[in-house]
Amino acid sequence: MNKKELLGKRLRELRKRKGIKQEKLAELINVDPTTISNIENGKNYPSMSNLENLLAVLDCTFTEAFDFEHKNSKEDLIAQINKRLEDNPEKIEDFYKIVMALTK
């Protein structure tokens, strides 16, 4: 999944968390509803001014908006985990304990 799609999914997640429909969000930031749809579907990046307005309405920071690593595909996440384990073999036991604690 590319960064544009990840950002769109993250903004959709933040919008839904606020309980705002796409049409209402578009109205609040003075854009056409298709603009919001295209951003959330990963077709377009928001302009800087639209992004600033989105973040203000969604009451979040740039850092929060770009915190979308958890939105990677399962395959990408597993590959990243495996890479970390390969790079840190001394941490495998600790990693195992954490996984077991989270999945009980």
C-alpha cells in the first residue's frame, strides 16, 4: 500500500472516530465532497491548506495523521517483524514473551 493510500485510510479513521460524515467534513473545510472521497480513497493527496483544515476539524496533529504504520498489509507487517527479528536475534525470546502476553 502506498503512502497516499495509507494517509487516506488514516484520515478516514480519524474522521469516523469523530463521528463526522464525508459530506459534513467537506462542508466544514469548504471543499467538494468528492475531494474528501478522493483523499480517503488514496487517489489524491490533500493540499497543504486542506490538510491543515482537516486536522483542525479532526482535532489531531500532523504526527497523529501520519501515524499509519499499523495500516500496512498483514504481509508487510509480518515482513517488517521478521526483518527486526533477523536483525536482532538476541531479542527473539523477549519478542516471543511479548507476543504470548498480547495473545492470551
